[in-house]
Amino acid sequence: MVLLSLFTTACAFAGLAASAVCLEKVATIPDGWKLLHEAPEPWTPMRISIALRQPHIHELPSKILSATLLAQEDVESLRQPAPEHVHQVTKWLSDNGITTAQVDHDWVHVTATVGAVDKLLNTKLHRYRFGNGKDVLRATEYRIPDHLTSAIDFVHPVVNFMTPEHQVSFAPQLGAHQRRRHGRSVACSPYTTPDCINKLYGINYTTPDDQSPVRFGIAGFLDQWASYADMHQNFAQSRPDLVEAGYNFSVESINGGENKQDAGTAGAEANLDIQYGMAVGFPTNVIFYSTAGRGEKLDDDGKPVTGELNDNEPYLDLLQYLAKKPDNELPHVLSISYADDEFTMPQPYAIRVCNEIGLLAARGVSVLGGSGDGGARGGRNATCHSRDGLNKDMTISTFPASCPWVTSVGAVNNGEEPPQGAEFSAGGFSNLFPRPDWQKEAVEEYIGELKGHLKGYYNPEMRATPDISVLGTQFDTVINGVDVSVKGTSASTPVLAAMIALINDARLRQGKKALGWLNGRLYSDEVRSVLQDITHGRSLSCIFSGGQMPGGWPATKGYDAITGVGVPNNFQKFMDVLVNCA
């Protein structure tokens, strides 16, 4: 159903020794990255993580589709590597003079030097930089001994040139008079405020005591911190009842993630997610997971490693942290408003992250992710061509939205009835994950509706995104004390995630289990019958070679690659069908 099998990226070339196998190779460095002339000193400290094969992970899809929630120990058995593989890898490291290895379930974390890693992986590390960001150590290929290919999935982050983005864009700044004048329009026009979303979708769910058993997680990456002061300022203007109730969020730090509350440090993404996730999701327990992606790198004892900045991307840190939580501490819902273009990441890495999300889903976590803000281009800054060395024109999909265990959330415009798909709402067809059966009929109908549009620029056999949409434009957000208007699938994602959190509250109060993985239900006739089908709008077009712009993905009757299966515009009906399902 989904590409979960063992995978090795082929990269054979002349002169490669028969006893060594090229495990991964980057044919073309993604746009925005540049090789720096300053070479790293061989004694520069660094850390790599070796992903061990998971011989039982192929059982994951059937476990999720069975709708039977797994306990933590059951999930651990799916990811557990073979003992002989652990021994082979640690012996290989020891034979190469590396004794600072830490085995952590299906990972082996290694603290070494650039010179030692170069020798170990038969590669040459260089310094690279994306845009104006920090320098990172990367190579374009690496090799391992042939006898270890059955034990090692990949080595991270040696060839990882991903650039995760938070999917938020700014609109003109709001004045206080504009907010007072427009903030309470039921149609959320021209600006979207926390109270108008509840009115627009008919969200009036309450609990007897303003308490909830539901844990609602919001992911925070890339030095994004959520401000308590900004949240209270927003609620004082649009949801004073939440201020009176003393509603607040908690913060959990992952790998040195911070909770800065100094003036001027609030992040637009973090504030947007928190302010709207909480406004819609009251009274669920909102947890902001502050995951470090920059700053000092920590060693296996949690102490800073001198000499190298942390170049770890965020997804695995967050997912591994959550995987270790006992069942009664896991979030029931996790909202991720970050995305990256699929082609920027190694395939084995993307599959591992997707599996990690699936393992959480098997334990009852609903994971929702923004589809991206570039229309058919994927991310906002993507160029529409392949990175396999062929430079082929193609539409771009995003990750983790393309993972089948993620509910990919698109966006529609505000101030319109019926609403149209927002032109920035990214979607399309994955280049990594085959189309699952639960999506097959809906997507095949859409391909027929396209009548050849964009044919040859996507693979029609693959997973399609987004899955569902809600409002995602002109969100009035307080950032560092100032009212600003923002838009993006990062706006729509926490809103839909909050809806799911409320539905879980109702289910748990009835003695039912949390919803967990959502997509199989969303494509069912029962759920689609209560959604508003969006039939107008077209996403941003790719710009192909020669300046050709054929147009993006159109909204059509039924499923489409700009709004998915539709919008839950009547929350009570949406809630009823999901509360009453198995």
C-alpha cells in the first residue's frame, strides 16, 4: 500500500570497490544551497546517526488499517532491529576506532570528527549553506561495507539537503480599527479572527467543567517560540471568555528547544498555530513541542558539543521524543505546520520519518500537516524540475504531507460563499509514496476530470494531496504585540487539528478510543456526505522550462488536488459522523 520496504539508493560509479556499496547519492544539489570554499578541519566534531533496518516494519500498514490501537510495547516490536545487525554495526564502528556509539532502539548515534566520518563512510564532507542560514556538514554520496547493507538503512544527515519551511505568509498589517470593525464577521471577511471561525463553522462544543482529557500537540521548529503575552492580547480582543477561564498552553522542550518569552522573540508560525489552535480547541490541553533545530549540538549525555552548530532537521527529533512517551502521555492530535519539497530529502530518510508517523498513528495519534504554500510548485520557493540529474519538468509535492499516515490540510479563501480553493494551497502527486487503496477511487475520478491537464508532469499512480481543507487566509494574529494578517496552510492546519481534538473529547467522554489515523475515514462516503465540496479555484502554476505556465491544480466536483475531499463547514455534522464511527 505504501512504500515501506527496505530501500537503498543506488549510486554506482567507476572505480567503486567491490567490497563497498554507495548507499546514497545526491545527483543535484537543491536550489538555494551552495558549497562553501572553506573546508572543515578534520578534527571538527560532528554527530551522525545510523538508521538500522527494521525487519518487521512491513507489518505497520495492516496494523493501522485494522483500527486496533497498539500499546507502546507492541509498536516497539515493529521497529526493533535484528540483534545481529546491531552487533555488526557496532563492531564496524569499533574496528574504525569509534567507541563513542550509543545504541537507541533502531538507531546508533555516533560522536566523532569529520576526519573519522570521512574515513568511515569513504566520503568527503564539505560545508554547505542554504540561503543566509548556518553552515552544515554534508556530502553528496557515501559508502558502507557490502556486508552491512542488510543492517543499515541510511546514515543521517550526511546527504540530507532538506530545507523545512513554516507555511505562513504575511499580508498588510492591520490597524486596531480594522480589527474592531471586521473581526466579528461571520463570513470572516475581510479578516479571519478566532471568534469568527467558530461562528463560520458552527463550532460551539462545550464541556461541563471547561476541562478535557484530550492532549493536543502543536509542533514548533526552526527557532519558533509561542508568546503567552501575544496569545492573551489576541484572546482579550476576540475571545475574552478564554482569558476569563485562565486558558493557557504548556511547553515541552525537545533536544534543547527553548521557550523564549522576551519581547520581540515570538515567532509568526508558533503564534499563529497556538492562537488559533487554542481558540478553536478549547478546552483541550494544548502542548507546544519546542524542538531545537539550531543552536548548540548536544552529545549523548545532553552536554553541548563545541565547534559545530546543530544542523539537525526537526522531524526525527520530535517523532523519536514522542515515540518514547508512555501511552497515557502521547498527544491525541499533533499539528505540524511545516513542509519541505519531497525532492530535497533522501528517499530512505523520508520513508523512515513516514514510518515513525505511522507508528504514532498505530498508537492513536492523529497527525495533521500543512500541504504547503506554493500550489503546484510545492513550497513557495520551489522550481518545478527533478533533481535526479535529468532536470525534467514536473509538479512538486511536499513532505510530510505526502506521507499516507499524515492528514494533509489545504486551504480555502475567506470572504466568499461558496469558498474557493486558495491559490497557494499546495497539492498534487507524490514521487515517493504510491497511492493507497482508500484514496484510489476519489483520485482516479479527479484524474479523469483533469482531461489531460498537466499530463506528463506528475505520476498518476502516486499518493495525492491534500486530503481536506479549511479556511487559511487573512488570519488576524498578534505577533510581538502587533496585529498582523497572515495566510497559509499553517493557518488551516491547526484549525482542523483543533476540530479533531474536540471530536476526540466527545469520543473519550463516551468511552470510545481516540480517532487516531484519519484518512481512511475522511474518504468514506459517510464523512464526505457532510463536507462542503469545493468546485472553484486553481492553485499556482509551475513555471516550466521556456517559461511555460500551464496552470496549477483546479478545484472540481469531488476530490481535487487543491482542497482535497472538501471543507467541514458544518462542524456539528462533521463531529456527529466521526464520534459515531467505530
